[in-house]
Amino acid sequence: MNGVSGRMGYRQHLVRSILAIREQGGVLLADGETRVQVEPILVGRSERKLADLAAKHGLEHWTTNLDEALADPRWQVYADFLVTKARAAAIRKAIAAGKAIYTEKPTAESFDEALELARLADEAGVKNGVVHDKLYLPGFQKLRRLIDSGFFGRILSVRGEFGYWVFEGDWQPAQRPSWNYRAEDGGGIIVDMFPHWNYLLENLFGRVESVYARAVTEIPERLDERGERYAATADDAAYAIFDLAGGITAQLNSGWTTRVNRDELVEFQVDGTHGSAVVGLFGCKIQPRNATPKPVWNPDLYDEHDYATDWIEVPTNDVFENGFKTQWEEFIRHVVEDAPNRYDFLAGARGVLVAQEGLRSSAEGRRIDIPQVTLDSGSDATEPALAAEASGSEASGSEASELAGAR
Ligand SMILES: NC(=O)c1ccc[n+]([C@@H]2O[C@H](COP(=O)([O-])OP(=O)(O)OC[C@H]3O[C@@H](n4cnc5c(N)ncnc54)[C@H](O)[C@@H]3O)[C@@H](O)[C@H]2O)c1
């Protein structure tokens, strides 16, 4: 587990996933009886931090020498939670060492590099997976249920709001690491959030076919972890429109410079001909067609109707575990007994492509088409017209059926 002292590495991957899996006696395999236990080795740059973490959680193995850990056949899976900038180099080493690899998103800083990692992993025959955690959130699992049940009729549009105020660091410390606000260190809200938006959209509604985005640095200067002033060079707000396969329009706002006036930090409204839903991390409420009020626009009359009460809460009806843990269990089953895994490096590369093209859209002030991506896509994949027209805009091979299946 490389980068285990970081925010994600520690809380979500070590404590909430791997330690929780150990506590329950391992990952249950398909036969419903056999369990595979996990033994982590903590990898990082600071001996002190690793020793403290190992002692705190009663763990035996830690090292500051990644190469040695990779050369040791006892460790079967390389997991990466490093800052984005450091990821690709470490993953290349893990591929060369023949390890199965599970990583945080984004898999790389550029689409070419992300695709190269997917290709290298494929050629080396190493199993690979990328975090798709938002799909496992209770709210989005309820949304998937609604879609599968045909609740929406024809889905028309998706509107999403994600964000909250991240303090500048002057009179209150910032609640996110400062590298997120420096483009040169792999920061930026588009690079951070568009990979999430891409896998949510492609797995729930349809492939992202084009993006129009406006990326803005609303707060140009912040204070870092040491209280030192720095230039915030990365985008901290992004306003975007995605055209999805099947004619669905998704509008998603992402911001670290907005104050929350919603039930949850992320909220999507999905409107369909037969009903609408509003989902968050946990909650999901619906309004079916036959319980839809009939507002009449009249600015001269105060409207006393309480629209919030028109919605019905969708019951949980299930036990939703931490999404990071659930996906870890799926990945371990993939490694151990070849269980299916759709969320691989190629899926990760599609997310990086949408982020990259979102930034390009903003820089050039225009909508950009997103081509289909396969392991054979060249860097001309980012020249949309070429790739799409050459293939007759047809989805290529397994990816298309995979996505169709997912819908
Ligand atoms: N899935 C999600 O919801 C989600 C949320 C936040 C962040 N992330 C991703 O997780 C990754 C880590 O983010 P974080 O917020 O935990 O960051 P963090 O700064 O808290 O942790 C980063 C880790 O990388 C290590 N590191 C930093 N620079 C390094 C270098 N040059 N070489 C080797 N190691 C280095 C740090 O020591 C630390 O362990 C990022 O890629 C980010 O995009 C994912």
C-alpha cells in the first residue's frame, strides 16, 4: 500500500477497507465459504510515519523501499494512493514487477500516459483496477436501482452540483492538501472530479460523447500546510455540460468555492419522462409522473406550494457498506478467482481523457467531442473528428457492449 499516510490512503484504503477486511476474516469468495485474508505492507517515504501507523494498527510490515517490496513475491497486489503526479512512475514499476495493481484515480496526468499504462498492463498480463467509489455510494446505488426498474421512462437530463467552501488557509486552515490548488503539482478540480463524473455518467446513463467546460481559478492565492502563501494556479471551480450517448444532457458544477445549500455535498437531479429523482451520497428521493404538481408561472402571486414535500424518499432496503471496501473486495476476488472487473486502467484512461478534454474545452472556449477509447487508440484519439469518423462513430468491440450492459 503505497502512499498510506495520505488522506485517502489512510482513511479509506487502510482503515475503512483493508483493516476492515482483515477484521471480518478476509474476503468471501464465490463459493460462499472460503475467505482470503489480506496482509498489507505499508510503503512510503517517511520511516517515522510508517512505523507509527504500523504500531497503531498492530501491523507487521512496512518499508520505505518500494523496489524491494515490488521484488518480493509475497506481495501480490500493488496499491497506489500517491499524489497524482507521482503515480504513473510507480505504476510502471509495479507492472514491470508483474504485480496486480489497484489504484486511486486519476491514473495519470495525461490521457496518453493513462492509455500507455493500460496498454502496458494488458501486455504484461497484470490485473488492474481503478477506484470507482462514487458508484458504490448508497444514493447512487439507489439511483441504479431506479434506472434498472425503468422508473424514469426516457431519461432526458442530469443536473449535478458538487462542492463546498475550501478555506483559503489564512484565518482557518484549508481542509484539503495544498497540492490540489497547484496545477504544476497535479492539482485542479477538473483533474480531480471529471474522472468521477465520467465513470458515473458512463455506467449509469451513457458514454460521454462531448464536453464543454469552463474552468476557473476563483481564489488566486492560498496558504499552504506551513502557513506560507502560494499562487493557486489550478482551477478550483468548473462548470460543464456533457452530451451523453442516447441524447441525454448532463450539466455538472464542481466547486471548492461554493457554500452548501443542499441536503448533501453532492447532489444529482435526474429528469425522465415518467419520473424524476434527486440523489446524494446517501439519500434518494423521487417524484413519479403521476404525483407531479402543476405549477403555473405567475410572478404576481406568492406561491404557497411546498415543492419539497412532493418528493418520496426511496428506502434503503439493503446494507450498503463503505464503497471503497466493497470495491476492494471485488478487486481481490478478481485477482484470486478471476471475478469480473469492469473498472480497469482503460476505464481510468477514459476518465483522464474527459478531464483533459474538459480543460482543453475551457482553454479553447468550445465544445470538444470525446472519441471511443480502446487499447489501440493512438494519441490522435484526442483529435475527435478523426477517430470518430474513421470508426463510423461505432462503439468498438467489448467496450461498447460492456457499457451497454452497464446501462
Ligand atoms: N476517490 C476519491 O474520492 C478521492 C478523493 C480525494 C483524492 N483522491 C486521489 O487520491 C490521491 C491522493 O490524494 P490525497 O488527498 O490522499 O492526497 P495526500 O496529499 O493526503 O496524500 C498523498 C500521499 O502521497 C505521498 N506523496 C506525496 N508526494 C509524493 C512523491 N513525490 N513521491 C511519493 N509519494 C508522494 C504523500 O506522502 C501521501 O502519502 C490523488 O491521486 C487524488 O486524486 C481520490
